[in-house]
Amino acid sequence: MGAPVVETLLTGLRAAAEPTRLRLLHLLAQGELTVTEITQILGQSQPRVSRHLKLMCEAGLLDRFPEGAWVFYRLAAKGRGGAVARRLLELLPEAGDQTLTLDQQRLSAIRAVRADRAQAYFRDNASRWNEIRSLQVDEAEVEKALLAVFAGRRIHDLVDMGTGTGRVLEVLGPRVERAIGIDLSREMLSVARTNLERLSLSNCMVRQGDIAQLPLPAATADAVTIHQVLHYATDPAALVAEAARVLEPGGRLAIVDFAPHGEEALRDQHAHRRLGFEDAEVEGWLRAAGLEPGPVSRLPGKPLTVVVWTAHKPHPHIKSTGATR
């Protein structure tokens, strides 16, 4: 074991060696929380909680994600610090500790408030979403086709661009090691967090960000999805290029959107900039981004047809075959 590994272990142990910090690890292993939510659970002042969080982030035990005026914290998804944190959590009692039990009860209360707010937002917008769904094939068929794109593949890191309510993460989350959904809307992200917590998908997270400039390094995902997003985009080709940037060689992209249609109401009433896409147009974007187009699936509805376009990122030493099917 090299010195850097030993130092990482010691740093992590020192950062966690305090009762409040162990409580924080226990809470943040279950999902992400803001400082305000954490103070409500722990019953401690914000400066004190912030100091604990700062030290644990510096030790690599926690990840920190700003979202507008808020900052979310959760157990580190990667790295040696995250591994140390998970080993420490294995040593905590599963039941019987009064402090951890009280923390859990307060966490449940906070999640209940989140769920009520998310449900109110969803209820206020349900008519708009239901109107669009009525024009297309059943979502279950779309999700089945999306699952088929990644069937038989071991996915380590999934990125869902424009995650919305997090439905793609719900569908693919149980089959991946880690998943992250990116969206600009804080309201949508609140709905997504509630949905993921309801299903205990602790391997999935959501982040606020511009999908035209993903807050992720290049070549860090082996799967990317763009589900019903391109028709809102000013520059769809740029989003495809950004997806290609974060894909690692061998990674796969799935785009779900509409075939060309004449439903002008979607443009006038639902802010759709594009009324569907031709295969050749999407294929051009994929090739321009350095991706190799793959099989295309069509799911006819009345009157909208949903299309699932696929592509993969070739390894640098493998020459493109030019095949599209």
C-alpha cells in the first residue's frame, strides 16, 4: 500500500472521527441534503454544520454541488474518500442507536415535505404533460425500447441530459452503477429527487446545470441519454456534440424524440422549437460529433411517432465502417 493511499485513509478517518460527522455520513449516504435541511435534522447551528461539511468535503468523504442559492451535499460517489466513507458506514449499527433513529425520523419528515411540494408542482403541470402524452405511443413502450438500447451492457456511469422528472434515471437506474441527471429547472429537479428517493435509488443523483455545457469532464460516461429534449433546443447539434464529449470510447448514446410531424400546437402552446427530426439530420449531427450511428427504432402513435436513435463512440484505433443500421 503506497503512502498516498495511507494518507488518504488517515485523512478520511480523522475527518470522520467525530459523532456529528458520523451522523452526517449516515444521512448523506441516503441521498442529498442542503445545509438548512441538515441543521433541521441535527438540531445544530448552520456555522457548526457548515464547518463539519467543509472538513469532510476536503477529505473526499462528501461531494458538494451548488444549485442556485442552494448547495447540496451527499456521500462521495467516487474516489478513495468515498470508499473510506462506505467502509465506515458498514460499522454503524443498523438499528438500536437512539440518535441515528431520531435522525432517520427527521429525515423522513423532510422527505415528506419535499414530496408534497413536488406533487403540487406535478399536479399544476400535469395537464400540459398529459396532453402531449395523449398524442404519442404509451410511455411504457418507449421505456422498453430505451432499455433495449443498453441491454447486455454493464453501465458504470450514465448521464441523462435534460432529466426533467428523472424518469430515465428511474428506468435505467437499477441497471447502472452510477447515474446523474442534469437539468436547469430547480422545480423539475425537486420532483426528480423525490422520485429517486421514493425508489431508494441512492446510486442516482441530479444536478442543476446547462446541458449545452455539461458540468462534467470529457470521456467520463459510458452511456448518455437525451430523452424528449432536442425539440426544445435552439441548437440540437450542439447538444449531440456535448453528449459525444462526455462519452468515453465505446460508450453509447440514445436519443429519444419525435419524427417530423405537423402538430403546430406543440410549437405554439408547449414551446417546441422543432416539430420532429429526419433520420438523415440526426445522423449528420452524430457523425459530425465523431459518433457512429446505430440502430433506429420507431414507435408510431396518433399522430406522433417516437424515434429512438442510437450511436456509439468508436475507439480511436477503430476505423468507422459507415454502417448506420
